[in-house]
Amino acid sequence: MQKMTSLKLQVPKKLKPFVTTKKRYKVAYGGRGGSKSMTFSDILCQRVQTEGINVGCLREYQNSLDDSVYALLVSEISRLEIPGFKTTLNSIKHKQSGGQFKFRGLARSIEAIKSMFGFKIFWLEEGQFITEESLKILTPTLREEESELWISANPLNSADPFSQRFIVPFQSALDTHGVYEDEMHYIVKINYRDNPWFPLVLEQERQFDFKTLSRAMYDHIWEGAFNDSVENGLIQADWFDACIDAHKKLGIRPTGIRLASHDPSDEGPDSKSFAFRHGIVVQDVREKEDGDIAAGCDWALDLAITYQVDAFSWDCDGMGIGLKRDITRAFEGKHTLLNMFRGSKHVDNPDAVFEPIEQPIHNQVTNKDALANQRAQYYFELRKRVYKTFEAVTKGVYHNPDELISFSSSIPALQRLRSELCLMPIKPNGSGKFALYTKQEMKTKFKFRSPNLADAVMMLCKVPQRFQISPNVRPKPIKPMGIKTGTR
């Protein structure tokens, strides 16, 4: 086969490794105007022309070629004046090299992908929409020697399958350097400022969005940030972000109760979570995905004892009710208050005046009239703390420091916690009470993962009264002034 003359391409600096480096997974993600799709198109057109490779162009949802990158490739072939390409109804072929582009939608023909042997590169456009099922089938299909999966994407939220596989595990390096690289991966975050050919018309649109959109939505569209928000959501992303290291921003030193909580697995190897806070600072939130409910309980107890907590709460609405004996034994002899949290129970302090946030109410109502149950009550308490912290950090509004909350930036599962809290919708309630969807409703109605981390942090908002003494602990004897005590 005669070698074709190579084109002289213009490639943004951050995408140069897509030409020069061999990796099994090459991922470019970010906001609008980063030239991801156009650059991929140009590089792959050149390789099909000069190397004769086969490229599979994929999307999760593709009803016709109009939904694919077909039109973009044809446009770039014309703009760059690349000779030798012939277009058909379902492919683009190069007559001299024998290379070609083919187009598939994963959702409708995922099994057909398995038969695409001989393809050197798969290009997954709009990778943020790929399902977990498609991802599991797609990656083993690349069997050619030195084959590669290229993905261009603008992430949806930190819980979507694409982000969980290609961003969240490498979050620290990507946040710090904008690039992550190892033997298998080259992952780069690229935005409009990385594109030296960013057009004026898009710059005008960007400036308009900067002035008119919320910061969270602007960051999602133009900066490639996670869109961890939902209509009528419990906590807005802006609020949560203001709470990250809020104690440092506001000059508050952590003091007060050391409280831990545990959300057990519902059944079998379901995920379980642990959270810990000292005063207003949530210092640790993490998840355990393996092991049964007993192993998860042991894991959480070890962490709580290591932190020398003053109080320990765990969810008892489900299978957690059976953990009482093990938890009581673990804290035997320790001055730790134990709280069996029952989110489905009636609210605490039912006749106390309900305190709303954001706007005052003219007719005072009580907690029992405003809140559906304890789970709603303490999620509302968490929401109130987050909002007050947002006001204090971003607007300089004074609030009692004891009524705020701060999420340490060192929390292992911080990004996932953000996703769970900001994607949690408030549930309409026929009685006009504040209510939230159950875990099962979240899974079935919204296809969201179980909010185990969020539930653990919510339980941290219920602080046991210090005069309540755990039944397995005897109080220390009080020594009267000037009198020695001892045994006879």
C-alpha cells in the first residue's frame, strides 16, 4: 500500500499526546469550546488516510447518522482538502489506504460492537452518556494490538459511569495539573482557554453566560465541572462548594462533640458508609463496597474508636436494627453515647417552632406540621447549616458559628458526597411537609445510586444530649472537693 502524504495539522497543546503517545485509553473532557471533537476528527482523518486504520465512531444514543460525528468528519475532510475519501450511507472510506470510519449507537446495538474486529480505534463521542452496561461490553472489545479507546465528553455529574471510571479515580491529579497519565491512560481536562482558535462568537456567548447563569451551571457548561444539581434539589452545588474548608475561610477552630455515624448495607454486599465530625467540621466520609453487614459494622466501629468519639449513631430502619448487640459490646466501658437512628419515626421536639431558611414565614408552624419524619428533619437541619455557611462565606452574613458546617477538603469521598447531596430532590408531600424520597425510590424513580454517604452525614446533624448516658456505661464517680475516695 502506498503511503499517503501526511497533513500538517494544528492541534491544541493539551491534545498533542493523542498524536504522539500510545495509550489504551485516551480521554479529553471539559466544557464548550475546547475543540475536542474537531481535533479528534482531524487526527483520525489523517490516520485513516496515511495508515489505513479502521475507526469505530460510537455514541450511546444514535438513531441515525445525523446523531453521529459523520457530518463533522465530512466537513473536516472538505475543509482540510484531504484527497481519497468516499462517503456512503453508513461509512466513510479512503480509496487508496483502505481505512474507514463506521458509526454505531451503543444503546441499540451494543452486542453488534462485539463483532467489530479489526478496528484500531473506537471514538466515543459524548462519552458522558455511556451506561455502565455499555462500558463493560465496550472496553474488552478492543482486542487489536495497540488498539485505543478515545473519549470526548462534557461530564454530567460525578456519579455517572463515565466520570466514575475516568475522572473520579484520578480527581486529585486532574484538579492539580489538568492531566493524568499512567501506562494505560492519558486523561486531559481541556476548556476554551486551552483552544488557541477559540472563536469570537463563542467568546461573546461565554461572557453572556458568565453574567447570567449561576456559577455552578456556568462551570458545568464552560469549565467541564460536574453538574451535581437537580431541580428542587436539597442542596445547591454553590452552597456545598462554599462549605469546603469553610472553617478555614471563616477562621473557626474545630471544637465540640466528636460524633461518628454509620449507614449499614441494606442487604448482602451493598455499600456501607461512615462519617465523622468534630464540632462543625466534617473531617471524614468514606464508603466500603465489599463485605457483608457485619464486616461493614466492624469497619465503622474501628474508625469510630480510632477517632475516640463522644457519640455514635447508626441507621436502624433496615437491617441495622440487628447491630445493637455488637455495637454495645464494642463501646463497653467507653463513655460514648449510642444513638439508634430511626429516620421513619416522628420528629424530635415536635412542638418546637419550625425555622425555615432563605425566607421568613408569616405564620409560625411547629416541627410536626412542617417535617415528615426524622430523616426529613435532620436532612433539613443539614440543608440549613449548609445554606447559612454559604451566606457566611460568600455574602459575609453573620451566623452563630455553632450553626454552620464545614466539609474538610481531605475527605476521601468528598466529590461523591457532593453528588449525592446536590442530586437529592425534595419530594412533593400532600400534607405540605418537607419530605425526601426513600433510598429505594431514588434507585427506581431517578436511577440514582443509594445515598449512603449523604445519609451518614445527615445523621451527624442529630446530636445526643450530653445528659443522656449510654445504658452500657456507668458514670464516673464524682470526687467531692478535699475528700479522698477509695476502697475499703
